[in-house]
Amino acid sequence: MTDELVFYTHPMSRGRIVRWMLEEVGQPYRTEILGYGASMKAAEYLAVNPMGKVPAIQHGDTVVTEGGAICAYLADAFPQAGLAPPQGDRRRGPYYRWMFFAAGPVEAATTDRSLGVTVPDEQKRMVGYGCVEDVVNALEIAVSGGDYVAGDQFTAADVYFGSQIGWGLRFGTLEKRPAFERYWERIGNRPAAIRAAEIDDALMAQPAS
């Protein structure tokens, strides 16, 4: 696919995950930096993402929002990067499993914890993630079975899932279990991850549009 790839983001947002994915993909892309408030809620950007949030990408006529969806889309759009198990490969199971686990239970549980929301014991069955302790234990299982969550291959699932572990370790929203630290050490020092962080860190000093 040769259509232009445009990346909408803010350097202090979940867009940092997508930046890492884009650097792993290795294809040219143009970055549009949006400020919180006016530019994210402007009509021009709401036509891209009606939620008025980042990240988002536009690939030719295709628009994708939501970090996990963007990572999965890019892996399939640029298969030469080797960031997803091939169609029909049984590793697609854990690949999808942990990608969606990160987008659902992990995101919800960590957000609730950050906001001080506590689910009463009698209502845990009503909550998709159950309880934070169950989510953390499942995370540990995911990173303990091999080098990567889909087995022996680094994939887009590691970018998205792993970013949440790295973020949690850095900002104290996830307890520092040895399995998490070993996993993050394996993936957080990848050249694309370092390069992406350097790009966004430099952008933080620049005014947003």
C-alpha cells in the first residue's frame, strides 16, 4: 500500500504507543501534533475521530482510532515488518488474546485504580475485569510463558500490551514483579522503542497546533 500514512497524536498521550509501532513498521509517515482542547475538538479533527481524542491514523482513505486497533491494523497493512503471526498460524490466538486483554481489562482496571475507584466485592461479577488483583496475575502469566506474549516472535501485541506494563512500572500503577521487569527489559530497549521515545520527548518542547 502506497497511500500516505498520517499520524495524529500528542507527545504526552497514548499516541506514544502508536509512535513505537510506527517506528517498528519502518514506513514513512507524517505526524500531526494536536493540543489538548481546541485542536483536538476542532471540526477538522472531529471528522477524523469524533471522540476528539488521540491517537488516530489515516492511511489513504482508511481511518483507524484506538491504540490496539491501530497497532493491529499496521501489523496487517505492512506484513513485511513481521509484526503479526501469519493468518492461520496458531500464534494468532495468544496474539489476539493479549492484545484485546490489554485494550479491555488492563485499560479499565488501571484507569479505575488511578481514579481511586474500588469495585465492591458483591459487584465484581458485573465488571469486565473482575478485580485489579486478577488482572495483574493474568498479566504475569502472559509474560512468563516465553520471551513474548505470542511465543517466540515479537509482535504488535508486545508493543501495545508491553507499553502498558512499561508505563505501569514507570509511574507506579503496576507493582514491580520480577516477571514484569524482565519482560520490559526485553522489549523496552528495542531500537524502535528508544527511537520513538526520543522523538516524542523532543516534541514535548514544541508548541502544539
